[in-house]
Amino acid sequence: MAVSTLRGAVVAITGGGRGIGLATARALAARGARVAIGDIDAALAREAAQSIGGHGDALDVRDRASFARFLAGTEAALGPVDVLVNNAGIMPSGPFLDETDALSDAQIDINLRGVIHGCKLALPGMIARGRGHVVNVASMAGVLAVPGLAVYCATKFAVVGLTDTLREEYRDSGIDFSHVMPAKVTTELAAGTDVAARGIPTASPEDVAEAIVAAIIHRLPAVTVPRYMAPLAPLQGVAPSWLLRGLRRTLGDRRVLEAIDRDARAGYEERIASLANPKRNP
């Protein structure tokens, strides 16, 4: 996808009713893209889409049939999907052994399986047309382990690996694959982490949206937010363990476990806990 093709390009965004997804929808619409917003909150998706002159509909990324309906509805309303932004995700926090199996499963289903569903459903049409772009929103927690976010990290590590592998598997297809890795983002997902994340670079949803736009326009395989964090991405794989452990202790990497403001985070945790129920069609 080149600069000249962004205007008029059809972009489908998951989890687009709020936060990074909504900021991305607005940034792309401002550049002339035709945007479809999917969200588990159908009313929120349609309201957000109306505000940018796009298409909005219900989407539960855990459910392959729901994802297929969303993409079919996007194609009917706007045309074939040129860009898929897999953005939907949740981030519970706390000790690994305290996390319920249902909440672990919800993270795997939303953060990883949802991305897999989107790729499997969008890629055939892109391959047939010989063009397209898949942007998967991962995290710096997808390349650097964060105590207190074990399953979340596992899903984001998997998204990075999936994206890198698909890029090589389909390198001659005309399809581009990008993963975007934000640090802390000032959305509801980071509620209650002000003390825990002190000293960690912070970005706004709009910052991440601009990184996603840049990834599409310039066909970038990987983007960190902020950009200057890029050298940290390979650190865990190459630094000696004793050095990395010492650096972690110095930086206080257990703050997510020990310094989260649970009261400030209660609203978000309650909302995502509701997703740990049996899957449902929106």
C-alpha cells in the first residue's frame, strides 16, 4: 500500500469504538480512507463510524462467524478491504496464579485468536487482488516480559511472531504485514498504572494512530511507540541474563504487580471480566 493509494482505501478496524482503534479510524478517515469500525459494543461502533462518515457494526473477534459477518458487511458498504487493523485487545493485570482460567482464555481468544481469525478471513481476498496490508497492534510487552502481565505478554509475543511469520510466508503475494508496539498508552486499558508505569514512556492513542498510519503508508514491518524505543525490542533476546535481571531490578519491573491502583482500575477490570463469560454472538 503506497501513499497514493491511502485515499479511498477501505480499512477495517477491530475494537474501533474507543481508544487506539477510534483514534486510528479518525486519523485514516482524515486522510481520505473509507473506514469500517467493528466493536463488541455495536452501538458504540455505529456511533463512532457515523462521526467519521464510515461503516460501523458489531464484532466479537473471538467468534469467527461474527468476524466474517463484519468483513462481509464492510465489503457490502465500502468495497473490498485493502487494510485490516487488528486492534481489539484486553489487558488484565495481577499475579499469574490469581488470574482465573476464564480471564486467561478471554485474553487468548481476543488478543491472539481474534488476530488469527482476522488474518484468515481477510487474506484470501487480498491475495486474489494481489495487494493489501494487515496491521496487528501488539505491544512492547510482546518483546519485553512484564511481571504481572504474564498471559497478556504471552498473547502479544504470539502476535509479533505471527506477524513476522506471515510476512515471510506471503512475501511474494503483494501483501504487507506490520506489527505496532506501543509502550504505555493513555487509554482505559492503562487505568491505575500511573505509579506502576512511572518512568515508562507514555503515548496517547493519537500517537499510536499516527504510527499505524505511518506503517501503512511506508509499508513498515514494525513500529514502536514512541519510535525511540525501537532499540529495546531485541534486548530480551540478546542481553546477558545477569545484565537484564539487574536492569529490571534497578527499573523496578515488578511495579505492575506491586503498585497498581486497584480502585482506579476497577471499572476497566469489571468491564473486561464480563468478557470472560461463554462466547456470544453480538
